[in-house]
Amino acid sequence: MTNSEPDTDAEAETDTDAEAETDTGTGTDIGTDWYERSGVRSGPHRTVTGPLDPATRLFPPHLVPYWSHPLVRDLPDRRRHELLARHLYQYLTFTAHFETRVVNRATERIADGRTGLALPAAVRLDAYRIYCDEGYHALFSLDLVEQLAEATGIPPLPYAFDPFLRQLDGIGSELLPGEPLLAQLLQVVVFETLVTPALDEVPGDRAVLPVVRDVVRDHARDEDHHHVYFSRFFERLWGDLPVPLKRRAARCLPELIVAGVAPDLRPVGAALTVAGLRADAVRQVIADSYRTRRSEDALRSAAARTVRLFRDAGVLELPGATEAFEAAGLLPGASDPPTAPGDQTPETSEA
């Protein structure tokens, strides 16, 4: 097992808009040192030299909900190693699609001055910087999948992002009819302020292949800055909305949060099927491993900063908003969260 990049744990210490273009205040820290600090400008190309031992740990098992299920424990070691590899592949492939097709879809509107908000030029320039960051995250995610597949001999499975995107956009169509731009802006605010377990935990897990930890760490560093930007962007956006539209948006936000945290079970089912489980066993593993008390706690933990942002902005003070957040399982003592995009019995074929 070799990796051309050193273990870098030490690093871990780690068009109404035109009216405002003469305003130089940013309200963010993206542009302060972006040319020297961002991954796309200054980061190394993370590479793997192989072949790798098939037992190389590519992802923390405790972040795979089904890992300890008896039916999965009974699989041959080779199949279990493949499951960990494909869980990482899915995480990285989803990232590549999501950054370009969801985050950058809205970020480009902000950068290009097509939001309906009077944004200073510096805020728009920061959005272009984030656009570059996100494109680079997609690049290095897919690049790592291809490198690891070659080094391990474990190919990734086909993945279709379109079903997830249709269901995600369907939330806005249902709860914010006639407001597709607002729905997309709320999507990016939600997803750029959530704290995902992989970004939070993988960089510090010394049992995981160093190049994987390095790539996730590179991503997390950029995302810390994006969180600040989109938190402040939301304050501008929310302050500009009329009250009737705020009421509708407040009911949409918890559904977007759940969609951002809930797993896409289609690729989970495909990976378990290829590992050798029959269709009924796949359904049992998924039923036993997802939508448990542990997964509900993980939802609230991942969403805590996002919910706090909305609470501080007064979102939960609107009629029906607290009830909507409670129904989504986002507040202490809340009920089980509703079904989210991809959170349904998956197809068990390879595709």
C-alpha cells in the first residue's frame, strides 16, 4: 500500500445587482486570501500509486450504517472490502454531481447578478470564487474514484444523479410553486451550511488511506469558508423576502434539510446486491440500518448549524414554521423525519 502524498495530519490543525457594484464591502472572507489559500489555486494533486492491498481501508466503517448488520458481517472479507470502497466511490461521485449541478447552479446565478438582490460586486466575485472551488471539488472527487478503482481493481457501479435531482427540485415545486429561483437559492444555503459526517470525521481517521483523508480535508477547508459566505448570503436573501413568501419558504426549508442529510438508498441497494445479497436480504439490511434512532440523531447533529442559522434569522417565529421543523425531526423531541429524496426501498439491480 503506497501513496505518493505524505500523511498530512499536521496540516489538519487546521439585473438589480448592478446597482450595488460600487459597494466594496463583502460581508464574507472568501476573497481575503483565496488566491493563496484555496485548494484549486494552491493545493497539490492528490495521487495514489498502486496496486493497493484489497484490505486497504478506504472509508471509516462506522460511517456506513449497514456495516455491522449480521447479513453484511457474514459476507466474505473480499466482498466487505468492496462495499467500503463503493461507499467511498458513491460519496465522491455524489459530491462531483452535487457540486456542479446543484451548488454551482445557484452560485452562478449569484455571481452573474441574476438573483433579484442588490448585491455588492465583492459578494458576486466571491460567488465566482466559490464556483471555481466547487468545480475543483468535483474534479478531484472523480479523479480519486478513477485512481482508486485502478489501484484496487474494484470498479465503481453506475450511478444516476437525475432521480435525486428531480426529487430535490420537486420539493421546491410543491412547497414554493412559481418560485424556482428562490428554491434553488435555498437549496444552496441549506447544503453549504450542513455538517456532513464524512467531512467532519474522515480527515482525522488514521486508519483510512492517507490520500482519501487528504482529499476530504482539502474539501472541508474550502467548505468552512463557504459556510460563512452562504450564512451571510441567507441573511441578505431572507431580509429581502416579503412576509407571505417567507411563510412559504419556512415550510420548505426543513424538507430541504432532510433531503440534504438523508442517504440515497438506490446505490446502497446496488452495492449490496453486487456484494452477493439477494433482493429480500438487501431490503432487510436497509430496513434495519436506516431510519433508526441513530440515524435520526445524526440528522439533527448534521443540521444543527443550519437550524441555528434559520432560528437566528427568525424563520421559526413564523406561523407553522416550528411545527414544520418538528415534523421533519429537526428539533429536540421531534417526531421521525419524513421520507426524503432517495430514502425509499431501492432498486436492487446493478444499475
